[in-house]
Amino acid sequence: MKKMIAFIPVRCGSKSIPMKNIQLFCGKPLVYWNLLALQNTKEVTEIYVATDCEAIKTIVLGFAMSKVQVFDRSAENANDTASTESVMLEFLSQMKYEADDAFLLVQATSPLTETHHFEEALVQYKNENLDSLLTCVPFKRFFWNKDGTSKNYDYQNRPRRQDFEAELMENGAFYISSVGAIQASQNRLSGKIGIYEMPEHTLVELDEPSDWIVAESLMKKYVLNKQNRQKEIKLFATDVDGVLTDAGMYYSEHGDELKKFNTHDGMGLSLLRKSGIKTAIITSENTKIVENRAKKLQVDYLYQGKIHGGKLAAILEICEKEGITLENVAYIGDDINCFEALSNVGLAACPADAEPEILAIPNILKMTKKGGEGCVREFIRKIMNKLY
């Protein structure tokens, strides 16, 4: 394999659940979960979201994932009758890929697909010298014919479920083929086809609001709980005003600006540094006071003043230098200029008195302490004790 292209087709239209692909699912737009898993799959070199919708395009690019790009699919291939193959072929006709480049078709409506599923399937695809691969789940169910005869078991010798041979049911999570095979067959599957088995809980349908509730429950049980346990924080970043300080503006009788910091927060940053976690202060103001405080605390990175691309851009720059991803970042902020960063890092927190827009961010950890009153130390304590 030369390149590994991942492709997620998403449309504006959805009759059962309007704008389904960007509806919040466990606190993030639905399409986010597959993009995150693919972004963390080392073998994947490029990720394209094919859409006809400006709202989806804006949200996807807002994730700021380095491998993710958007392909503007035509209106003809975005209507109710258009097939997935039609938009795949439209995309490949406009791109310059080699015939033996691998193509991974991913369904946004299968959010329980994890990075290790993609990685294992790609290894199987390569090792078994397959032309195509699809995902299935083992399905142990007893089936009957309409004439009252059993289809796949002997009801007079009813087997135990654990001894019953499972059927393999296509779950539609993803498909792998080569660019050349897709173009030649006009189909996602052709030639020697292999099956990658996924756990039964990945068999989810998101057609009705009730499906959404069930799927979110499965996501929390099988994916998010595991991610939280395994998440490794390697960078801790914090805002200044309203977080390290109480957001107050203090002046001496000579007009000198003063800021009130909390010593407990400073000790927390010191403890992080000793444990091997990098630290950063990111603020849109530019003052000597903060510079001096950062030097005293010996933080690894200080970003002050107007930052091109905002605070998220600063965090991404640090991630690139440290060789880590946003999932390894913990960030605490309190105001709307922190919104983008807080919405994308692996672990987000805010002071008790943060702005309403920040308090409303899904899954954000809300501290019991206010800005300047030890909220940073409270967040650090949770990280060091893995209470998140």
C-alpha cells in the first residue's frame, strides 16, 4: 500500500433525524468520533469528508485535525437516490491516486468504531492479500421460516447461546479496497473479500431518536469509559485572567497594573512539571506581570498577546513540537476566546464562575472553585489522581 485514504460521505439531508451527522452524540457532533479514531490511526495518511453542506464543512474543519480535509460533493451525488458508490467514484475521478493505494470507506453513523478496529482491519487486509474487506459482527439469534420451521437450529435440541454458531452480520462500519479495484468494479467490494469481525455492540442503527439514546449508552459503556481510563495527559495549559487570577483589574496609585495570583495554583503547576507533564500559559494579553509569573513557575511554554489562529492554534503548535495529539492535552479556560480550545482538547475544565457559553460545553469539567481561588490546583489534583 502506498497511501491510505479514509473517506466519510455525509449529507445535509436526513429525513428521520435532521442534520444527523452533526447532531451532538455524547457531547460531540456525530461525525467527530470516526474522524478522531481515524486521525489517531497511524496508517491513515489522508481523511476526506465528502459533503454538500456548508454547516457540516465548517464544523469538520473546526475540529482542526491535521489529516482531515473536505471534498465538495456534487448536488447530483447528494440527493436521496444517490448511492455511496457514486460519490466515491466522483471523488476518485477528481483525485490523482495510484491503483494500489488503499481506500477506506467509513460510515459516520457507526460512532463506536475505535482506532484499534481500523488498525487491526488494515493489518488483516494486507496480511491476507485481500482485494476488499468489510466489517461484520457475530450475531447469535434463532431464526424461523414463515411456515413454522426453524431456519438455523434444531428446536428439539435447543443449544446454549454460548455454544451456538454465530451468523456474521454486516454492520456497515467501514470497508477497505484499493483505488483500482473500486474504479474497475464500480463497487466498494470486489475480488477476494475478507471479513473483519467487530464486537456485537458496534451493531448500531441511528435512524430514530430512540436509537440515539441506546447508542449513546453503548458509547459510554464500551468506548468513553475506556478512553477516560486510558487517556494520558502530557500537556497542561491554562488561561490567565479569570483562571489563574480572579479577573480583577488592580492599579497602584502610580497607575501600575497589578494581578492577583493564587500560590496553590503555582504549586500545582510545579507538581505537574515534576511528574513529567509539560505546562503552558496561553493568554491574549501581553504583560510583563505574566511573563515574570511564568518564569517563576518555570512553565515550559508561554504564549502572550494576539495569537494567529487563536488559543487552539497555540496548543496545536505545542502538540507538534512535543509529538502529541489534542487528546493528550488538558486545558482550563473561562471565556469565549477559550471556547474553540476547550471544545477540542482531550480534557477540558473551567472555573466555577466561567461564562455561560463555557459552562455549557459538553463534557467540560466544572471546578467548584472560582478563578484566582485555586481552580487550577483543583483541576491539577483531578488529573494527578485520574479523577476525570
